[in-house]
Amino acid sequence: MSSSVTAAAAGVEPGGVVVAAPGIWRRVWKNKAVVVGGGLLLLIVAVALLAPWIAPYDPYAQDLANRNVPPFWYDAGGWAHPLGTDPLGRDYLSRLFYGARISLLIGVSVAIISGLIGTSMGMLAGYFGGRTDMAVSFLVTTRLSMPVILVALATVALVGGSLWVVIMVLGLLKWDRFAVVMRSATQQVRSLDYVAAAQAAGASTTRVLLGEVLPNVLPHLIVVATLEAASAILLEAALSFLGLGVQPPLPSWGLMISEAKSYMFFSFWLIAIPGAALALLIFAINLAGDGLRDLLAPEGRA
Amino acid sequence: MGGYILKRLGLAIAVALAVSMIAFLLLRLSGDPAIAIAGEGARSEDIEMVRKTYGFDRPLPVQYVEWLGKTLRGDFGESIYFKTPAAPLIFAKLETTMALGLLSLAFALALSIPLGVLAAVYRNSWIDRLCLALAVLGQALPNFFFALLLIMVFSITLRWLPVSGSDTWQHFVMPTIALGYYAAPAFMRLIRAGMIEVLEADYIRTARAKGLPASRVIFKHALRNAVVPVVALAAVQLGFLLGGSVVIETIFALDGLGYLAYQSITFKDFPVMQNIVLLLSVIYVVLTLASDVANAWLDPRIRVA
Amino acid sequence: MENCTRGRTGLRIAAGVLLAALFATTGPALAGKKDDTVRFAYDQAPESVDPFFNNVRIGVIIGANVWDTLVYRDPNTSEYKGNLARAWKQVDDRTIEFDLREGVKFHNGEDFDADSVVYTLNFVADPANKVTTQANVNWIEKATKLGKYKVRLTTKQVFPAAIEYLAGPVVMHPAKYYAEVGPKGQNTKPVGTGPFKVVNYVPGKSITLEKNTGYFKDSPKGAAKINRVEIRFIPDRQTQMAEMLSGNGDLIMHVPKDQADQAAKVPHLQVVSGETMRIAFMQLNSLDGTPTPALKDPRVRKAITHAIDRESIVKNIVGAGSRVLNTQCFPSQFGCTDQGAARYAYDPALAKKLLAEAGFPGGFETEIFAYRERNQTEAIINNLQQVGIKAKLNFSQYAAMRDAIRAGKASLTHQTWGSFSVNDVSASIPVWFGGESDDVTQDKEVQDLLKKGNNSVDPNVRKQAYQQALKKIADNAYSVPLWSLPVYYVASKDLNFTAYADEMVRLWEMTWK
């Protein structure tokens, strides 16, 4: 595989082989990045899951007489709508809560889809080498030389924008880093003793891959998955900006930011609130991912 | 070495062809260009006339081969929307996007190298976390939000910089920051990882034990080794920046290749769109090829990969 | 390490040199009133500056400022005045003769005379020359020269709106120049007779106009007062607003109502707004193959119309100057009337009742296409939701929506139509009910009535035919007429600027305060 392609994925992997060390939970606690990042993430997930119960209003209910009410810290605002209302009179706090679901859904779905595709390709390439490796390498380089935004634009122009189209398009495009990282991780694991032992014992390739290799490359997979999830959430916002993301009235944070863009210079809070929420989510994901990477680094570096 | 280059070249060409085919298919399937050309209010006869005039009624493979042949001969066809030859149009806009890409890359490096070094030297401390936080900061906001924030602060409030356009160097400051910031975290992590690896190597410990000052150790040895993969990444990132500049170009009215690409998708301007995708992927492929060769030359171990 | 640092600095120096070489600076941007330059920002660049080869609003605006037409319609009195033509006479059903003005010169010095008119009209009428909006020119059969300043125009069929079109999109090109360079040349170096001439044009980026000091005195438009206009193409609306807020712009248009309201509070800006001829409506696909068969039942269509609170949407979202429409045309258009047509007041209870009668007590699911004014579409969807109709939004580009309509894949479409500022109902209603590919109703009686209106010369016959057609359409609720759209302009306080209903920015009238 091209060294520059590998380089593109580098800095992301924990590096080296991972061995589950004793006292792992103590190490997790001590790693502040994972604690803070993970904690924030859990908070957002909780809000998303509990949205139907904690949201004060229906996020889709329009109230044309009460449009653009500012949040409570402005004079014109109040506690009826603590975070104000949007240009169609919908309660912003409720939309924010429900929006967490959509943004998380996008991040997780895209990570899963692209993760499945990329990991399979990477593991096969790393395990078998030779022609398989060349084929995967070719596919990865082809994928990388296509500008993602433009392909996504063209595809969405083809089939129209919607939540599932966005997820599928991003999922089918963002597998490259998975493939590269899983490939090199698999190559490292391939030469280990117990893998050789399993092969000698006559286990089928599938069993070796799923039973021996996968558990060992899993940590790498998790780190890449977190970063790709964050990237997918941001890409969805960019697609919404270009008019081809999820369709209104869905309260995805990306769409809320893109809709609030028109009001940015006058009602800054309309874009600042979902923007801050999104930034917090991305930040939490990155922090947790980086912390995980350090956590899973071999002994001697912790 | 020669064999290595040939192999890579062959791969590069294969990739470029594959991308061109995908782009061609994708665009043709995404809609009827005849309607976009005929415009609002056109009747079906108008659309049929357009269809025949531009040859959209012929089978797809025929259209593809014809297009590929012409492009390789330098004839990029004519922009359906602008009705001028596509090649000069594309290359004129490429200048702006290239300038933006190079500047953004420089900014990303200028930001991430010091942060990466700091993070590596003080690894696992709060400085490490802070450096990462700073690097990730610009990336946590959607790029159009970040760009508009910059405009709000620097143009409207402070009136230090012009809002949009590409006439003077001041016009490029905010776009560079907005676009370049996105590449920073990747570089930072890479430099940090590379430097950590080197800093903990035995020969470094030896050098320190011998009493060499820390700064000399860092800059003379560690950074030099950590930079090698950065060169590779820089080539790759430049490719990404060129392909991902649509949003920034739209907001800052930079009239570059990214915005032209967006317009050509919107208006189903196929000659322009196909050639832009092909051009960008060729540039990307050339960049990766060049960096592969440079890497292989610097580090003989890679040639076996 | 020194090499590394030097390398990095080297890269930056190289980039700086590259930039300096590419963009030799000309100093700070021209600054509005101080330089007697109006800085006008618009989002979409025209594909060609030649008015016959683009179909964007800015193209139409540039067309009216850089070129002239034979006739000019006074926006205040609605009467037709001679522009490049001194007088004209309808000789018979299909023939008009024009006496042309003498002593007019094009920007390149070429004289304007019958040759210009004859060449231009015959050129654009020829479908082989691929004029973008054929409807603007395909009514012309031929133009013949009768004398140095006399021309005869023959139309293919009886076409009462001919003068209206000759006052609008059909501008006059210089015969010699146009024959030599064609539309490509006009796009590279535009030449007209208008109050402004083009001094600089960077396709996709900007176009600079300068006052035409030799503009003919007898023109009903009047000479330009401001020296220069710099039109910049800035795709993002927020960037346009940022330019205005930072004092770097003098005029932007199509500002959404909410931002216009806010911009009005900014000390150095003023907001000008007005109703336009652009109408909003919803087309309902009631053909046999429609994706939503419920639409074939008139009760369902009536229910949809009753379900939408048009007054509230107009008041709260659309903005000042707009009004609710009862027929699908703009009231100032000749032949447009809502006399005798059924009215549908906002009545969700009645809507539900009608739906139940039609067999849809719980409502139904459908899809609605839109390509602009998304907040209005969302309000409509919300209204429909309240009577049980779940409409999924498909927001896309105009071309994509048109594809879907013509392929029969669209059920509800939220559309707008500006009629190319032509003040005759033949420029609106027949598009959706005249039997062409955009007609998703295909009612023969309506089609015949419209044909009668389009092809009669007697104004009373025309009015009656149109009124009957409009009545039938409204009574059957074939479509949902919504409202007229206003346009908001935000301008610098220093600029004297008037907004007109035809969305035409008359740069030649502007002055500084």
C-alpha cells in the first residue's frame, strides 16, 4: 500500500500490539481524557435517549405567532421557552434534545457501516497479503482520490436528500481509514504465536480471523471508529449547508446550524446553541478517542 | 528503485481511469442535463432540441469513450453552462484553489508542528491535552460556521479584513485559517506520535545521558525523523484540501475550482464536472506518487512494501 | 532542525510570491459614495451576459441597463413608450410596423438602424441559434427592413402579447458586431445602446458598468446619474450581508424577510421592499398515473386548500407587500382575475370533513417538492399535518423538481413563477394548464379556453376566455394558489433607490443622497 496512504492513517493507531493488562479499570480512571470525553459523551447519549421525556415541547410543533423568541438570558426571552424558539416558532430546547438523537444516529450508523466495510477489507488485505492486498490497495487509493464532498453532492443530487441517503452515502465513502489501519494492525497480529497455533490446529480462515485476529485489532478499530463518527457528523452539517443533507423538519444539529446561518449576524444564539452542542459532541468524541488510543498503547508508554 | 516507480505509476494510471469512470457514471445518472440547460419555462420541444444538440441521446459507453479521448488530447470540451471552452475555465480557477490549498497547508503546518512538538515533549501532561484541544478546536465546528464566525469577528466587528473576493492577500487570510485548521489535528497527532517514538528510542536516551541539551536533541534528531511521514501526509492533505474547498470558496466568494465544481453539479454542466473530478484525482494521484517516491528515496525499507 | 524550519519558511515565501504574482493589488476596493460607485452583490453569476443566453434575474437586470428594447413600459403608469422605436402600428393580426429612432449609437460606435433590428430579431427567432428561453422569441416569424429606420415584424400566429415581450426580454444587438462575433463575442465584450456600458467582465466573478455618456437624450429611461456600478457575484447570502454590515457593499437583493427586518435596525443601512409579480402556488398532480391517487378526488384537493392558513403565513412569514391569491396569476397581468372563482377560507375542520367524505378519514401520506422559500413549505407541511396529511419534504434544485414533474413522479409541488415580468396572463396560466408537459391536470375545456385567450386579438374576448378558465380551475381546486412574493432589498443609507414590482433594478435611476 502506498506509504503516504498509510501515513494518512498514522498518528491514529495506538501503535504496537495490545495486550489486556491487569488493573485496566484503574488505568481508565487515571486517564482524564477518557473520563472527561467519555463522560460528556455519555451525557449526550443520555439526553438523546431520554429526549421524549425531558423535552418540554414537541420539536415539530410550529407556533407562527412566537417566532424567533430569544433565550431566557435576553430581555425579550423568558422561561416558557428557555432556549427560545426558531424561525417557525418551534421550541429550541426540545429541538436540541431530539437533535442529539439524529446527530448520534448519523455518527454511529456511519461508523458501523464504514467500519464493517473497511475492517473486512483491511483484515483480508493484511491477513492474506499478495493479490488481495494489491486489490484493496487499489480500491483505497481510488476512493481517496475522489473528493468526498463532490461525490456526496452528486449522489444526493441523484437520489434526493434524506437522513438515510446521507447515512448510506457517508457510510459507503468513509471506510478508507478503517481499511488502512485494520490492514496494518492485522499484519502485526498475523505473525503472533497464538495465531500461528490456531492455524496449525486446522482452524478455518474465518475462525482465525474472527476468533484470534479481530479481538486483537479491536482497540484500533474503536479508536478509528470514534474519529470517523465525529467526521461523519461534521460532514452531515456541511451537506446541509450545501442544501443536500437531511430534510427539514428533522432537528439534526447540522441542519439547525445550517438553517440558523441566515440569522447569524442578528440572532447569534440561533446558530450558537446547536453549534456549541455539536462542538461539544465532536470535542468529547475526539478526547475520548485520543484517550483510548493512549490507554491502549503498549506498556512502557502509559 | 525503477521497478518501484513503474509499479506505482501503473497503479496511479489505473486509479485515475477508475475514478473518471465512476465520476462519469455518477453524473450522468444524477439527472437530465437537457432540462437544466433549457431552463425555467422551457417546453418539451426545447428540451428535445437541447438533447439532440449536445448528444445526450447516445449510449453511455460511447459518450464516455469519446469524452476520455478528447480529454487526453487536451480538449476539455465546452462548458454547457458558461458556453466557453472548459479547459481555460478550469485552469483559471485552479490557480485560486491551488493558492488557497498551499497556503492552508502552510498554515496547518505552522500551527501543528509547534503544538505536536510541545505535546510530545510534555506527553501525557496537561500541556499535551491542551495542545490537542487547540488543534481540535477549529475542527469541532462545521467549517461554514467557523468561516462565518471569522467574518463576524475580523470583518464586521474589527474591520481588519475584507469579507470576500480574491483581489489582495488580505482576502486570503480568513479562508486560509478556515480551511487549514481542518488539516491541523491530523498533522499534530502524526508529529506527536513520531516524535514520541523517536524520543524514547535508545540512541536518544544515550544522547541525553551524554549531556546534550534537550532542545538540540528535540530539534536536531527527533523532529527530523518525525517529519518524514509528515511530508507524505502533506501531499495527501493537499489533495484533500483541493477537493474539500467547496464550502470555503462559496462563503468567501473565491471563485475557485471547488465552487466551479459545485456550480457544475447544480447546473448539470457535465463537461466541466467530469474534468474537474478527473483533474483533482490526477493531481492527488501525482502527489501521492511523488511523495511515495520521495519517501522511498529517504527510507529504503519502504521500497519493499 | 534548520533544514526543516527553512523548508517550512521557504514554502511560505513561495506561496507569498505566487500570490503576489497572481494578484497584483490595485489598492483597496472602490468605496461606494466616495467613488461614485454602487457596489451591488448578487448570488448567481449568469452563464452568459448576452440577455438571450441566460435565464437568471441578474442577467435580465444587466440586460435592461446595458441594452435597450424597441419599446419601454413605464413602471408607474403601465403605458408603453417608444424606446429605440419612435412609434409603431399594428398593421394586421400578425404584423406590426416600427418607426425607429435616429441618431442612436451602440457603445462601440456602430449606428443603430433597421439593420440592427432585423438582424437581431431574425437571429434570435431561429431555433438553431439556441436562445435559452425559447418562449421569449419563438413567436417571431421574421423581421423585414422597409427603410433605413423602418421595420416590419411578422408573428407566427396571432400574438397579442408581442409588444409586452418587445418591451422586456427582446433587446437590440448591433448587426455588424453581432454578425461578426456572435453570442460568444457579446459575452466576452458586451455591446449595447443602454445607459451603462460594460468596462470589465470576469466571468463568474464580477462585472463593472460605467455610465454611457453618449446615451440618447430621448430615451424614456433617462441617462444614468451614477458613474460606476460594480456587480460582484457572491454565492453565499450571509457573505453578502456581511459585506453590507461591514460597509463594503451598497446593494443586495432577495434578502429573506427576517434578516431584512433586522438589517433595518442597522444605522448605515436601509431596507426597501415591495411586492413583485412572482407568485407562489402548489401544483397538484391529478393525472391517472399520479403517485398520490387521492389527489384525483376534487374533495381532497379542496380539503388541501382549506387546510392551509394562507393569511397567517403571509402575515408572519412571507412579509410586507405580499397578498393571498385566489387564482394562479398575478393581478396586474392582463386577463388575470379571481371574479367568480371559488374561494377557500382557512378551515381545518371542513378540510377533515371533506377528507373523510372522500374516504380518507385518517388522512394519507404524500410527498411535496420545493426548490426555494423553504420556510414557507415547512409552514404548509405543518398545516397539512394538522388535518392528517403527512407530506414528506423533497427539497432540491429547480431542474430536479422539473424532471420529477415531467416524469409524472411528483404529487405536490410548491413552486414560484415570475412570468419573466411579462404583464400578460399568457405568460403564466398556460404553462400549467395549457396541455404542455408541465400540465399535470390535462383538462381539455380549460386548455381550449386558454388557447382562445392566447390567440384572439380582441381584448374582451381574451378576458372572458381567461376568466372562464380561471374559474374552472379554482372551482375544481386543480391547484392551490398561495400568495405573491415580496422582494426585500438592503441598501446603503446613502443610496436613493426605488423597488419595482417587476424586480427590475433600474441602475440608471439611482442617485446618492
